[in-house]
Amino acid sequence: MIGEFAIILAITYISSIISRYTPIPIPGPVIGILLLFILLNFKILKVENIKNATNLMLTNLAFLFLPPGVGLLKSINILANNWHKLFFVVVVTTIITLVVTGWSVQFIIKRKEEAKKDESTC
């Protein structure tokens, strides 16, 4: 299992180097997820090579939320003073997300219906 963690840490390290030394404004963890996806998708890395380590991390996922939770508790005064702004941003972005998702789904459905009509006329 140590080897499995070494693979995951190597991918994390490589992604942080890519993030740091390239002008791409994408955080290292996001690059790491994309890199892991590419490696798994093209069968360069097999799921069996990291399965035990990833299962262990998934079973202990709740512990990974403790540091951000403590960070929130440290800045509870800032949140208490600005709760209305935070609430507004959450509500507005949720509405925007729902509307854009709805439009996207309608657009895709119309495209599929048009494609079916075109296929049936040919």
C-alpha cells in the first residue's frame, strides 16, 4: 500500500510543479485530478495499482474536512458580520446555475430532436 500512496503523491507533486512553473491559472490539485484521469483513462495507470490506497482515503474522507472546518471556526466573526453577503452570493449563484443548466438541457434536447428528424427524413 505504501507504493500506492507513493504513486498518488508523485502525481500530486508533479501537478503542483506544473501549476507552479507554467502560466496556467489552474490549481495544482485540479491538474492532479486531470492527470490522474488521463493516466487511468489511457490505461497508463491501472486502477488496481492505487485501489487500496484510494479506498483507505475514501473511508477516512471525513477527516479531510476537519482543517477547513477549524479554519471556518477561526473566522466565525467575519462570517457573522457578513452572513447576508454570503447568503446572497449562495442564493444568486444557485439560481444562475439552475437557469443555465435548464437552458443547456433544453438546448441539448432540441438538438437531439432535430438530429432524429434529420435521420428520419434521409
